[in-house]
Amino acid sequence: MKKAAPPMETHPIYLPPLPGWVTQNHSKTSETEQFLSGASLAILHVVLVNPSDALPSQGTLPAELLRNRLALRAAEACLKLEGRRDSEADIRDAYYLARAGDDLGPAGEMYVRWRKLSAVVLKRKDWLPRLKGCVSEGVAQELPEWIDTTMDQGAGQGGSPVAQASKMVELVMAAFPREEAAALICGDLILARALGWSQPVPLLGLHLKRRALLASPDELVLACHQATTSGAQDAVRLGHDLTRRAQRLREVAPKLRAKGSDQAVALFLREDAVLPSTMLAPRIQGTSIPMTSRAARRLCDRLVELGVVRELTGRSTFRLYGVA
């Protein structure tokens, strides 16, 4: 049993809300859509800034958890583009219940692709090889040339990051009409790169429909602005929600006496779902800290009891837990 840690001094972090003039209905003109996408991205940019280095005592956005949850939503949306009806719960099961070497199936593989994209660090030199790992071999071979074209032609359309992302989507779809997910993955990376973000955030992948993907270049740009607006607003709302829930989890962490509970809490703040039997036992994922299966179950039950984690499946076995 570990000794209880002293209560942490925590302060709620301020995140800017979405103002009404962004979320209310507007005329669907090109100028309005560009304005709304820019405003929504600006608010999301502030939400994504992590002040933990300067203010370590403050509760902060669990950015990795946010990206993984958006990746889950993007995976579901892309599976629908392929004619599949897998729900978020189906995708979770396919990914989190699989053991090493198991075939993840289309649902699990789609989630893997979006998680890989969200983990790309654009300030590192290996960002392009890592992007190639998110798409098929055919798309990967064309990426260097397409990236150069995208940046050049995107700038020619006024330098808009959304225009650059739209150009990438257009190039992928023109060469590979059935690679909708690859087009959206590449588009979201180009958008993040043009905005100067350190990592991509799934936005276009949440809302672009197949009809828009096959539209004319001008119509595609407009659809990308609309999808960016909706995706950024979704991310802001989810960021607010997860920041509040993560803060509650951090506040109860000192009450947990099990060895390795701090590392387990950190895992919940990264992963959309946690399977106790493999991710907490026999060792806490990402660490060398041991935990028995019984201790893992008890820890999850305790977190549910404290109201900071919930069971996601409703099953009596193979349960998955996530931040409540």
C-alpha cells in the first residue's frame, strides 16, 4: 500500500468558449464560410495551447486523450464513407480487445490509422515517413510531390491553410478515388502544418462527405471550410468537457492508495478506453510497474465509485473504462 499523497493544489484552467456569433446560422457564402472556419480555428488554437510548463499546478487539457477521441470519431466517419456501419463501441472493441498479433479488422485498422496521424509530431524530421505509415503504399509514393504542389498551389489561392488542405484532398482523390480516408488523413496533416500546430488534430475527417470529396475544386474548398468549422467547434466543445473531467480525476488521484495509481491515472488521461486485464495488468502500459489483475479491477471500481471514470460497454466481462 502506498502512502496517501497530500492533496494537490489545483485551479481550473480558463478555456475560451465558442461565442454565439460563431455558432449561429449564417448565410452560406464563400466569404462567410472562410470567416467562420478562421474564427473557429483561432479558438481551437487557444484551447490546444498547453500551459502546463509555465503553470504546472493548473489543470490542463489532456491533449492526447482529445486527439484519440477525435481519432475515434474520424474512424467512424471514414468507415461510413466506405459503406460500413461500425459504431464507436465497435471500433473500441476491435482495437482495445485485440491481443498482440491479432487481426484488427477494418474498424480497428481505421482507428489505428487516425491514431497514428494524431501522434505525428510535425516539428520532427520523421513526420513525412510517419505520415506515409498512415496511408497505402500507392498514396505514400506520391506524397512528396503532392506536398510540394499543395504548399505552392495552396499559397496561390490566398495562402489559406484550409485551401492547402483542400488541395491535398483533391490530389489524393483524383489519383485514388476510393482512398477517402487517406485523402482526409493527408488533408488534416496539411491543415495542421499550415497552421503551425505541433501535431495534427482530426477535423476534416469528422465532417467531409463523399459527395464533397468528388466535387469540383471550388466546391471542395467551400466544403473544407464548412467541415473545418464544424470539426474545430466539435474539438473545442470536447476539449472543454475533457479538461473538466480530467481535472476531477486529478483531484481524486491522491485518494488512491494502490501502488502505481499515479501511472494508471496518467494512462486514463491518454487513452480513450482502458482494458484492465491488459493495460493495467500484469504491468501498467508504458511503465515497468507491476499490478495484479485483482488490483487493476479494484482500482477501476474505485474510480467508478468516485465518479471520475465510467464503464463504457455495459458488459459483465471484457469491460472497458474511460474518463467519465
